[in-house]
Amino acid sequence: MLPCILLNWPLNSSERGRGSFSVLSTSDHTVTLKERPQDKFAKTFTFDRVFGPDSKQRAEPTVCMLEPVGPKPGCAPLALPGPGRGQSSPRTLSQLFDELRIQGVEFTVRVSFLELYNEELFDLLGPETDTTRLRLYEDASKKGSCIIQGLEEVTVHNKNDVYEILRLGSQKRQTAATLMNAHSSRSHTVFSVTVHIKENTVDGEELLKTGKLNLVDLAGSENVGRSGAVDRRAREAGNINQSLLTLGRVITSLVERAPHVPYRESKLTRLLQDSLGGRTKTSIIAAVSPASCNLEETLSTLDYAQRAKSITNRPEINQKLSKKMLMKINT
């Protein structure tokens, strides 16, 4: 089963201003939802770890691979580290560089930053004026993996390099203000980190070990009527909702062990195929609002996360390659 962590954001000033009250109560592993305080009926969800509205950033998880994110009114999609700030992506990468430094190994780290907007793929690390749509191919050498033609990879040397890339890439990401969120994500993103580590055998032979980490930020589903989205914004919301519905069908198929899993019905599920029911270690971080005005979205996210955690992956340790093996592969 996939590890699943839930973040319960505190009520913000906008929600309080609309007279909202909290519909959630939490413990270390459970979230209980009541539509009204006086209701006797409550729905309880169980997760591997739950962080309530009083949790501090340092206590929250630093490592994730898949993030089905619910409404986060007023929150930027990728906050950089600072006093009382720092979401999972930059903090995960900070931890990665700390571990590499502690191990004292020779390493290379390369990153890419991809956006899926209106079912089209764009490179967030390309020039500001570059609006080239990227093409997605099946990887013939790895079942369930994809190759993205033209996606730029950048070598980074320390955590500050990564923070700057996250900042620049996030500025290019499609966001907009809606009635529900001042910085609503209009796209899904995948930030990929590839690490190469050199090791030596007792015989002095050099080995290359490779690992890859995908940090995925999914735009939350959106009720177009409540968000006030029209024209272009309504089309964006429709595409987001459609891709999330497809992801939901994929999750259901995997949980029910259906003979056919509809990965190919959206680019999002093609990108996530190896993370869902594949050979990777995948964790889910779901963020929800406790506000009564966001009840529909919160319930949807809780259902989504609870279903997704029932998926079973089969992680495989990456193979260590010698120089001879690498030359053979590349010829």
C-alpha cells in the first residue's frame, strides 16, 4: 500500500470572513468530518500520518512523490524556505543535498521542471518566450515509462541552485485568482531530480548508481460555479477536472485489480504510470481545507487519497552499472 499523509490547513481570514467553521477534527492518524457541529453522523478517514492545523513546518513530511492536492486558499504552489515557510518540494531537495554531503560521495544532480496545461506539455525551465509544446513518447526499454522530447535537464550543485530554479520555473507556471483561491494552480507540474553517484568496488572498479525522484503537484479539482471561472478559466478547470477524473479511474482500476487500466486516456496518467502500480516507491501527500465553504472539495480529496493509498507498488532497487556496461548500453 502507498504511504499517505494528510495536511489539514488552518482556516484563513477569507474563509472566516465568509462565516465558515471547521468541519474537520484530527488525531495523529485519523481525520473526522462533520458537515455541521451538531451532527451525530461523522465520517472518519485513516492515514499513515495526519498533521493538523497547529502543526509546525518542521514536523511536516519532507519526502513525497505524488501529491493530490486539495484547495489551499491563499497559498502559493511552491513556497520557498523562510521563517515559518517551506513546502515539501524545496525542503525535500534540501534534505537530499544534506544527505549527499554527509555520505561524502562523488555525485551529479540534474533537474527538470514540466508543466501539463490544458493537456499540453511545456518546459518551465526554457526561455520565458518559449511556448513550444513538448511531445510524449512511450519508452520502449521500460514498460510504463515515458520519454518527453525536448525537455531540458539542468545540472545543479547545491540547494540554492535548486531554490532558484524552483522560483524561476514557478513564475512561468499558469496560475490565476478565482473566488476560492488567490493563487489557483491552472496546471499540474512534475519536478524531476536525477542523481548519479559514483562508487568503487573492492577491486577498484567504478560503478554508477542512478536514482530518480519525481515531485508532482496536482492542481485541485474545481467547482466552476463556485470558483467563478468563465471562458479561458472555465476551460482550464474543465481540463484539470477531466485529467483528475481519469486519474481516479486509474486508481480504482488498480485497487480493484481490473484487467485494463486506462493510463492512456490522459497525459497526466501516462506521466504517472510508473508511480501508480509500478516499480517505484510512491508517497501521497493530500492537503485539505477544514472550512465548511470548501466541504465538497475537501470530501473529494479525502476520498481520493483514501482510495489511492490502497494501490500496491512493487519497488525495485536500481541496478549499479560499471563503465563497461554503460558503454555497451550506449552503443
